[in-house]
Amino acid sequence: MKMKKTNILTGVVQNHYVADAQYNRSKNLCQVEQLANSGADLIVLSELHDSLYFCQTENVANFDLAHEVNEDNESIAEYARLARFLHVVIITSFFEKRAPGLYHNTAVVIDSDGTIAGKYRKMHIPDDPAYYEKFYFAPGDLGFTPVDTSLGRLGVCVCWDQWYPEAARIMALQGADMLIYPTAIGWESTDPLDEKKRQRDAWITIQRAHAVANGLPVIVANRVGYEPDPSGATNGITFWGSSFVAGPQGEILAQLSDNTEDTILTSVDMNRCEQVRRWWPFLRDRRIDAYKPILQRYIDNK
């Protein structure tokens, strides 16, 4: 599928979320409507935006937050109705119940006619203090497959996937027109300020590098604000916001602060991607005959 528009007016929502799913949804829907009324073609929400980031603890009761991903689901239906009414593509994120005992962290792409264009199940699942995602989510099994929409082919990944150049590259090799990352990432409060800066800078740099390496725009939507650890084992997470849109040379087109709720509305020039790939033909010069070792976990040369 070819990109339908040469300039895509892109919206990003950066919010602080609470335990009340309906409150979170109402706030998101309001901002989606405002962005769409301002001309947005595409709007991206952050990871697991219906709830607090519940993965700070391992608690089986949290599985009650999950639901099936289909157009009958109340939450998805509300976004679908708004997408259809406003003629906008919306990238959402949900805790998917696939079957009893089988759950995924799933991004859902709602097309401008209100239908579910496709979904992506998070492939790389972290398991770190305050990010106990392996307790909740099975690794995705849909692959790194872009979703075809009325705007074009969208390469959607989720959060921890953003650290892996392989994921971005495979999306690009399958014709993605842009790379999109709904995200929930932040600082543990006891980290020193210089370490916090290094973490945030690394997170921005790796995603800008995906833009450069693939000649594609990158859109990142992170949550913001402090969420305590219910167990008290850590000091909670302060999500660092900093949502941004980068162009195909990694240039920052728009970026939000690390501590406030806000939205982005910026134009992405899709024709520029074609020109950048002509100037820097990285795909042409790939040595696909020499890359077999990358399929190994590690190369032991002893």
C-alpha cells in the first residue's frame, strides 16, 4: 500500500494516568477530538493508557484489567466511533486477554472509518524491577508486520521494542511508511540526576537512530507523571514524557517536556523520506549475504 498523503498532520497525546479507566479514556478522547478538529490525520496514544502502569508489581488481580481486543469492547468502540466521526487514524494500546491465562500487551490501529485495521502484540517483554511485564504478557506472535491503513503502512511497535534495531529494520523491509512507538518509560526516583539524563538521552537517541537507519519518520508517545509502587518495594516510577516526532534523518520535528501533560500536532513530509533514501541508500547497500550470524543469541569465538 502506498502512502495516501504527502504531508501527514500527526498528533501525539502525552498524559498522566490514574486507576479510573473511564476517566483516562474520557481525557484521551477529549484530546483526540481536539487534535482531529485541528486537522490531525493520525493520533498516537501512549502504552496501556486505560490504567496505571500495573506492571510495577506481580499481582494476579491485575489480570482483571485485561479484555478481548475486538470492536465490541467498550473502550475500543469509543475510540472507533471517534475515529469514524472525525476521519482520523488512532493508535491505541490495550492489555489484551486472548484466552484464559494468555495475555498480550497489544497496540490496536483504528482506521479512519472506525474499523480495526490491525494490531501488534509487543514482541520484546522486559522483566526488571518495577517493570515485571513477563508476569503479565506472553511475547507477541504476529511478527514485525506493518498495518495497512487509509494513510499508508504503519510500523507499530511497543515500548521495549524501541531498543531493538532489528524490529525497526524488519518493519522498514516490509514497507512501513513510518515507525510508531506507544511507550511507558521513566525514572526510578533514587537514580542520580546524571544517570537520569543518560537514560532519557539514550532512549531518544536510539529511536532517532531508527529514523536515520531506515529513512523513516518516528513517532513516540510516552506517558508522564509519578506513579507509586503499590508494593513499596521501589520508590515508584516518574514517567519522563518527552514524546516526540522525528523526521527521516532523525531531526526532531516536535517534542514535549519531561513533566507535563500536553499534545503534539506537527506535519510529517512523506516525500522527504523518498529523497532521504535516495541520498542515503542504506537498503541498497545492505550485505544480506553476510548477516546470518545475527540470528544467533551470541557468537562464541572460543
